[in-house]
Amino acid sequence: MAEKQTTKGAAPCVDACCTIGPGAGPGVSPESLLEEMDRAGVDWAVVHPPDNGYAFENEEGNALTTGAAKRHPDRLIAAVTANPWRPDAWDCLRRGLQAGGRILSFSPGIQGFNPADRRIDSILEKLAGDEPGIPVYIHTGHHSLGAPSQLFLLARRFPEIPFIMGHAGATDYAGDVVPVCRQSPNIYVESSFARPPGFIGRIKAIGWDKGIMGSGYPLNGMMFEWSEMRRLLPADHQKAVLGGNLASLIGGLK
Amino acid sequence: MIIDAHTHWPVGLNSDPEAFLGVLERYGTDMAVVSGWEVFWRPGPVSVSTWNDRLADFCRRSGGRLAPLATFYLADGREAVHEARRCLEELGVRGFKFHPWLQGESIFCETMYDICRLAAEFKAPILFHDGTPAYSMSSQVAVLAGLFPGTPLILGHGGILHFWEEAIETAVRFENILYSLCGQHPWAMQAACNRLPHSRLLWGTDYTGPGGEEFIAYRRGLFDGLALAPDVREAIFSGNPRRIFRLDK
């Protein structure tokens, strides 16, 4: 067995992008995720629903993530979703939040909407009114639907909502990230699939308080992604990027 | 023997091959197949043929460790075909790199078809950037592969992140498609290795020159983590690129 990884300092390590359940990649149970987290020296992980949970089976996907977080309240953080095309999308999301969801997550490429248009606005208006402070994770990088510049327009419409730019526009929108984020104080940037060498350069330009580590497990290897990020990230900023920023965003780890 | 089948070098910025060879040494890479870098933005007033000359000269001074891929601009029409032929016959390039996204050109035109015929004549592969709509989709390369079954066409990124299944399907359907493990996540890389004939696989870093060295370490790490038999790893690292780019000639 590989030696467990550690991070400089005692700050908790939080992985912002892991997926459980059956999907395009290997199916991962919450328990096997925990084993991988132990090997990678990761204390907490945000669990996102699998692709079918984004596209159609929203309740089932949310039950998967909130159920896992309930069973492992000291390790897993649930992200919940609903397809914005559903007339009852907010009701679905509200149920997910009541079941323990702490982050809303949307995948425009899979769910077929453009963050720049108004499809999602009624949901976010309700979120801002009823559940202030809940961050919204948007998967970016998918072509046509999910460009950082589309998130830029959305984030300006909802300056009170913290947004997490999932995957930092990887790969083809990497060059958009810095100019978007320099003008968007409510956008944080998550690293999965953006490759540590490139991601770190962009966070350095935007601000270390905006960087959030995610491995993209299980499509990516958790141990390798964390090992590369720990190796390349300046020691002074490891605490923030490897967990502190996300922990603050969700109101603390509990 | 480790051959990086997908690299770039900014020959306008640094024309000393020793600088590149030093990077290869540092990461344990023996040889590299090299495309230019600045040329993909067509920086004037330097002509495309001058950029191809510079790259070929750069590689010629590497003691056989760097193999050049030339490029062309389809909007140049017949001149592009002449330039491609000149690069093969006079400069000895090992094939072509075409980046439809950066170069801003659709691959469906008579000029590209003529270059495909030319490439088939020389058994020279064309390495495409792929995985990026609207001009650089793996399935578009599949269409080209169907039109020109005798032309070896390389998916430079195997669909990158979002189109990796499309890229594998492309390679499954067309035997003249070669597939580069370069830019995908490891799940997609492993799926390609499991589903495609090993003789059609390459490995590359997409290293783009000074400052990008950590990408070599990262992509080598991804490849090292794949579950591959030693002979398959050896084929991807060495035997396949030697054969596909005719590096022994």
C-alpha cells in the first residue's frame, strides 16, 4: 500500500470535487472514497452526484450525496443539484438542502442550459432569499455551455452568491479565468482537471484566497492530484487552497 | 527509450536545440516529435515557410533527437500544398501538425484533401489538435479519416476532457486513426489503452517550451499510473512513434 500523504501544517485538507455513484467513470461508493481519502491524506471531500443525477435522476443523485454525508458527517460534504429545466427545480433543491446538502451544483453541459441566460435565475433568487450564503458550484469548461465568461455574467447578476468555478474552465477556457475572476469578487476557482501547474499560475494572478483544491476523483487519481498540488503549491498558501478557502465558504467544517 | 510524440518549441524565442535537449534530459526523455509554437498564430511578417525552415533547422542540430512536424495554412490554397510537399521533400519533416482551433480553419476543404493525399503518398502522419469545437472535433477527424483511409491521422489529445468517448469511437471505427495519450484524464487514457489496438497509441506531453516543464512531470506521472503490460508501455513509448513518424529513416 502506498504511504499516506500529508500536507504541511495541520489544516484540514478538503477535496472540492469527488463524484460517487455510477457514471461515465468507475462507480465509487462512499466507503471506497473514504479509503482513497485516507490514502491521499484528505480529511474532507465534497461529493457530487453522478452524471445521471445531474441530467435526469436528480432526487436519486441528491439522495446519494446527502445519504453519504449523513453516514459520514465528519468526512463528506454533500452537493445537490436539480436540472433547471424542471418546473419544480427549486423544490427539488430545497429538499436536497434540507436533507443536508451544503453546496448547490450545476453542470450546464449535462443539464443543457447556458449560465449567461436567465434559465437558472429563479432558482438563485430563491436561494439568495431563503438560504443565503450557500455557495453554487458551476462545472465549467464544457464547450458552448459552461464557459467562464458565461459564469461571469451570472455572477454579476447575483453578487451576493458565492460561485465556485468548477474545473477552472479546463481545458480550452484556461485563458479566460484570470480576466473573469479579476472582475468577479464572488467567484472562487476549483482546480480539478485544470492541472496543478497551470492552475497555480492562475490563482497566483487572481489571489490565493480564491483557489480551491479538487481532485476530480475518480476520473482522476486522488493520490496523484493531491501529491502534485502539494508538491507545487507554495507552502504559505497550502492551508488556504487545500481546504481553508472552501471551509470558510461553507461556513466551517462540521 | 522514451519518445514524447507531442511537443512544441518556440523557435522564434529560442533557436538553440541544446535548451530543449536539456529539458528532455531532466525528465528522462530520449527523443521528441516537435511542432512549432508561434506559427500557430501566424505571426507576420514571417512566412509559414520560414517558420517551417526554422523548426527543421532547429531539429537538424539536435543530433537526431528532435523530429520536426511542419504546418500550413489552408487559406493559402495551392501554396499550402506546395509548402507541405517542400517540407517533406526538402526539409525531411516527419509529418504535419495542424491546429484547426488556433489556426482558425475548417479541415473540410480541397486544400486539406490534397494535403491528405500528399501525406498518404509519403506515409506522413498529420497530428491534429482535437477535442475542441467547432473546428477541432475528434469526429471531424473521423470524417476525414473516412475520406482518406490511406492517410495516418493522429488525434493529438484523444478528445481531451469532454470528448474522450467520441475520440475512442473515432479510433475504433477507422484504422488510419492514431491516438495520442496527451491531455485526457487517466480514466480516459486507460479506457483508450483497453479498447484500442496498442499499435496505434502514442504518448505525449504537449510541452510548449520554457516555463512549461511541470506539465512534462505531470503527464508522465499520469502515464506511469496506467495499468499497462511492459511490452505495451514500451510500444507506446518507443516502437509506435518510431514506426509512425519513421524515425529510423
